[in-house]
Amino acid sequence: MINKKDNDFSEIEIIDAGSPCFLEEDIYIPEELVKNKSLIRIDMNIVQFPVFSKNTRRKKNEITTYFFNKNRDTYITVKPSPGDLIPGEAEERVFIALMKIMKEKGMEQEFIVSASEIRDAAKIHANSYITDIKKALSRLSETSYIFKNTMYSNEMKTVLKEEISTAILEYKSLQLSEVRNKDIKNKINDKRIKEVYMIRISDHFYKNIVKRGYLVYDSNILLGINGGIARTLYMLMEKIRFDNLYIKESIFALIKKIPLKYEKKSLPVTIKTLEKAFNELKNKNLIKDFKFLKPTTWLEADIEIYFDKKHNELKQERFNEDNDELKSIYKTLAISFTEKNIEESISVTIVTNDMIFEILNIMPLKAKSLKSMPKTIKDSLEKYGYEKVKAAAMYLEKQKKLTSPRAYFLKALENNWADDLIIKSSNTKSSPDFLFENLKNDDIKDYSNIEGFYNSLSTIDQDKI
């Protein structure tokens, strides 16, 4: 029996299936279909992969594997603890709340929190909130995520090839009546609280959150979105569009990314679900408008999504506020990174159209003809920096036989194949002259002064200046 509404926190009640069962979902998207105090940081891995299930009919003991390519060697397997479900909508709300609380407590990897703090942050209204929260925390700590060729590591600056098994967090319940917890009890003003939780965000997710593998969202906006599918769409759109006010995406690609059912018999319901989610985003002014384009079948259809300039202003504002707050936090935060890494973690790569087109022009004709390549170059510039991306483009251009130039380009970046191609800084678009030339030409409009612009640069570019 399913007992779940969009707005409440009630759990899904499903009869125990007994022994484990296995569900496989292919999320591979053919290249030709790809077109294009409330602030929190969310790891890129969580944003772009189905870490929280949108399946309201998921079963206990159901191990789900999502495949991202034809060879099925790029995947994520989500394995619940025996007799339980994989994380879904309720766990996502608690996770978002924990990200908010973690920042309020100084971005420490391990922190103590009460059920009432999580309740208020997650906007939970159920009377059974303590039971619900403990169940969500157990699920977040006991579910195993196995990443193969999918876990991005900012520390290594690449996607990890080995199989990585990790939970999202560790959780421990502490009773304040116990003598060993006396120091914790003395720090809590509300004497009605009898129990608190020790939360420790797992290393893989935490390191990407405090470094560059993250996106900044407003937790109030995320938790104000009623539907989990609408919330996922919002986070995906903010990642995909960068600063574009218009994006066109394949319906099939979106269905796969969320993921939703796309079998012929279930497709009409899926389309209505998508339409409902986009209407919620439109009604909440998180997008300006959207339009379905269906020339033949739904699987060949596209969707156009429109944004206002205000959406970009708010997005940049969120980043700037988060950046300023984290600078202050990092001054006193004792974490296991060097000072240089901390400085790099609060920098941002400024990507311009000139940079994208220059790199695209270096590439062979087969690569230039791909519609997805400009977006791939933009993402790569943000991730690897100008010099490394340009070197990879030059390396690509030298290859004689290319069946999949985009995939080869990404592999060259991930595996550092082009590191022996030295690009002189005087010829790069990341040189000091070019950077300040952009500033003079008002290409970078989000920084009101030179100091702000300088602070936004990587330590390498700062050293050059």
C-alpha cells in the first residue's frame, strides 16, 4: 500500500519483499539527443545522478543499478540495508536540511544536531517527526552507493575509475542522560532535548562540497518545491544552463536523467508528470516558461525552457554570498586540506564565449560538427582550466582516426594525455592581460570591482597577475 503525498513526510508502506531483488535501469543517452543563511552547497555527484529515487513504488531489499553507457561499465548501484528501501523524497529533504545546518555550524565534516533542528530546517510538520527523521538518517547512513566511472573527485580533478563504495553520511544517536555525553549536554540550551545525533558526512561527498565539485542552492527554495521531480529538474536545469537564459533539451534525455519510466504504456503518464513539475517551477518563478516540441513521438520530442535575467542575477548573488561566507568560515575551520587547496576551493573559473570558440576552432572538423561540443568545452573549462582544455583540444586535433571525438576529448582530459603539450601563458586566454581586458570590456558584469574579480580567480591566475 502506498501512502505518500507531495507535501507531507509520510513514509511509503510496502510489504517486505523478503530476499533481495535486483532492478536495472539504462540511463545511457545517445550523444545525438543531448542538446544542450539558507545557501547550501550540494556535491555535483548528488545533483547529476539519481542518488535519491523518484520511484514511489520502490520495494524493500531492491538493489537498483543505473547504467550510463552501452558497455555498462559506467554505473551507480544503490544498495539498501536488509529489509529497507533505498533513499527517496523524505531522505532528500533531510539531506538538504543537514547541508543547511552543517553550514550554520561552520562547515565541519562532523557535527551534532537535534531532531528539532532538522525538523525546522527541513520544514517537517508531521507530529511523528522524530521517528521520521531517525528513519531517514538510518537510510542515509546504511544505504551503500557503488560508483563505477561516475564518482567525480575534485581532489584528484577527475572521475575515479575504480569502484567506489560509500554511504552519504555516518550517524550516531547520543543520549544526553549518559555521563559520557555530559559536555555535549552542557552546550545545549534547550533542556527538553534528551537525544541528539552525531552526523559525519562521508569523505567523498564532503571533500567535493568544500572544494570545487559543488553547486550553490538556496535551501528554502529547494524545500519550498513540493514535488521531488520538480526539485530534481530545478537543480538539473541550474547546472545544465550555466548562465544561458534559454535551453533546449531532449524529453528522452530528461526522462533518463531524473530518471522516470519511458516504456510506451507509461509514457503518457510520465509526460504529464513532467508537465506538472515544470508548471510548479513556473508558478514559483524558478523558470520563466517552458514549451514542449513534439514533431512525431514523445521520445523524439524536445522541451524549451526560458529564464529571466533576474534568474542569473539571483544565481550569481547566491554564489557571491556563499563565497564570502565560506572565506570567513575557512579562516577558522580545521580541515585536512592545505591552505593552497582552501584558496582554490573558493575560486571560480570565468568562462567566456571567446574562450569556447577558440578551443572549438582548434578541434578537428568531426568534433566541431557536434552540437554538444560547445557545452562540453564550457564544462571542461570550469572543471580543468583553460590551459589543460586547450592542450586536450590540440591533442585531439592530432589524432588521425576518431570515431567519437567528444568521448576521446573527455578521456584525454581525465587521463592527462595532453600534459606534455606546453602552452605558453602569454598565448593563453587565462593570461593577466586577457583577464583585465575582459574586465575593461565589461564582459564580466557580476564583479563590481577589481578586488572582487581578483578574488574570483584561481591561485594560478592570481600568481600570474
